[in-house]
Amino acid sequence: MSGLTELTDKTFDGQIAAGVTVVDFWAPWCGPCRMQTPILEALTPRVAGKAVLAKVNVDDYPDLAARFNVRGIPTLILFKDGKAVQQMVGVQREDALLRAIEAAG
């Protein structure tokens, strides 16, 4: 996953604590999740310095998914300085994600 930050239960809180982070809650068996990954990879250079794009595998870290009431995947949550400010369920287009990041910035 080029340019995407893999988060774990140990790195999650530190990553979202400051600035803008978009976290993709996903699983390898999820077809729509596999569609979302290349969109995030394409967006990564466009938001460099403005936001971090990250992923959490819900199979590996179900407690993180439960903490944010992730019921369907992919779910993308935009965090600003440690607080969830927007939650999007389903595959999101690059332009919609860019607008959300710019609005949060």
C-alpha cells in the first residue's frame, strides 16, 4: 500500500492526535475495500503535508472498529486533532475525499 500508513492498536491514537488523518477501516476480503485502496493511493501525493491517509484492518484490530462504531466497510473517518469530524461509509471518490480534507484543514 504505497504511501498509506498502516495503523495498529498501538499506533492509532498517536497518529490521529494532531493534524488531519483519514483512516480507512477495511478488510482484505472486502471487494469495495479493494476498490478504495487505489483511490487513496492516488490521493496520497495530492494531500502530502496537509493530511495523512491511513488504514486499519478490522480483522486484525476489531476493538478499534468497535470504538468508532464501524458497522460496514469500507468506512473512512476523518480525524482533526484527535477528534472524528466526518465519517463516510462505502467507496469514496478521490474528489470527495479531497474536498473533505481541505474543509477540515
